[in-house]
Amino acid sequence: MRWLLPAMILTAGMAQAMPPQHVELSFEIRFGKLQLGVGEDRLEHDGKHYEVYNDTIPKGIAAIFINDIRRESKGSITSTGLRPVSFIEHGRKNGIRAAEFDWSNNKLRLIHDETNEIVDLPEGAIDQASLPYAFAFAGKVPESFTVHVTDGRRLAQYQYRIVGNERIASALGELETIHIEKVRGPEDKRSFEFWVATEHNYLPVQMRFTDKKGRRFDSVVTAIRYP
């Protein structure tokens, strides 16, 4: 059965599904065996509003070619899940990428490359930074779901599915996870996958991006802190 992402979360289960109010996660970013950098994520919420901060910090030779990237997502927590209000990405050479969600009028403002455009905003849309954290507020993952995601440049519809339950190795030891992947069409060469830890509030503990050339980049958790 195909679900829309907001339908995953039921009002009655919200209090049980919510993660701790302050969570910090550290990641190692790798291309094969080569470490390219580190990732530092922070999730904060008060039960009604949330903030996600995602910092990508290149190390070594990668730092010569790649800038630090910061993504921020802020919004509310509703009976249907995370509802972003704003998304912004800093650090790219051609300026910021941002998205402003106008839920009252169902419009999304996209800001990128010195352009400013407004598109229709479908119910349940989410941004790139908050998507991996949506399941921490759901307490479950549907077998498959369809979701609209924005990165500040465009709004696109994707289908995701569960690959299976997997045990992955990490600096924290072996973690029981659910592996989720984007369903690719015949012409889609890019992929995005992530693993959420069932014993850590369904927080993302591994993410994988494969580019159109087939190069695979992994981010694997090295620490989870509850300050």
C-alpha cells in the first residue's frame, strides 16, 4: 500500500513517538574507504515546533574543492507530522538555496541562483534536511510512501520504500535499523538511501547518496548525544 508521508503519524501516538527534545548526531562521510569529511546534525523540538541543523564539513584534500555546507529546517509538529516553515542552505558558490512554505495559501517560494519563484505547495511536502528525521516523530515506517521534497531549487515528488531490516556496523557498535531507499525510474541514475535505528527513536544513522556517475557517498553515525 502506498502512503503519503503525513499519514504515518497518528495524533494519539505523537507523545510516545517523539524523540528527546535535544539530539546531536555526528557522522563520518566516506567515498569508499576514503574519508571526505564529517557531518554534524542537531535536532531540537518542544513538542510543537522543531529545528534541524545539518553541517557538512569536508576534511583533508576534499576541503580544497568543497565548502562547508549548512542546512537548516524549521517548522511545526502537527498531528500529521513535521510541517516545515523555512529551509535554507548556505555554503555553495552560487549563493544560498532557500524555501519558504506558505501553508495558508498552499504556495512554496523557492530562492536560488539569484532567482525567486513561487510554485504550488502540496499537502505533506517536506524539505531535504528534515526528511530523514520525519520517522523519529512517527515511531514507524510504512512499507512505501510518496512525498514531495524540496532542496530550495525545485520541488519534486519521490516514492520511497522499505528495503528491509538490517544490522549495520558503526562506531557505536552494531545497530538494528530499517533500510529505506528512493525508488528510481528507468532514467533516474541518482539514488538516496537512509537507515533509521529502531532502538534510537528511528533517528537516521546512515545515509547514502549515489550520483549519476554511480559514485557512492556514505555518512555513517559515529556518536549520538542527548545534551
